[in-house]
Amino acid sequence: MLVRIYGEYANKYPDFLDTMPEGMAQSIKNAGECKRLVHNTCSPKCTGYDFMMGNERFQKCRYNCFEFLVTDENNPFIKSFIENELKERTAA
């Protein structure tokens, strides 16, 4: 099973992103780039995510950037990810 998180505010909690297990980080790295941010060729209504993880900048598609396998190892990080996102959304 996969979970998709719409991390609209992921750029606000880079320290958390740096703590994710390698499998989750690799999932983000393998996600498709945002064609709108990178090439300005996707739908004008669509905006991807532009964020830092470690020393690397990512510009990823919002529809597959934060898709993670639900596993015993990932579950605490998925929960923390959602908590971080909710915290930033309510602060906005």
C-alpha cells in the first residue's frame, strides 16, 4: 500500500526531510520532475514542489513526489510528515 502526502509546505521543514529513512528519501529522488517548474510545459494550474533535502534542490511533481510505502519502518515518519504539514498549514 502507498500513501500520498501533498506536502505543500515541505520547504518549511527541511530538517525533518533530512531524517527520513533512505527508502523514503530514494522515493522522493526517483519521483518525476515538475515539468512546470523545470520546463514551463505542464498545466498552468499545476504547481510542483521546490524544496531542499540535504544539500540537494528538488523540483518535483506534486502528484508523485511524496508517495511512500506503508511499512513498519516508514510509518512513524509518515505520521511525522503529516504532523509537520498540518502544523504549517494551520500556521499559514
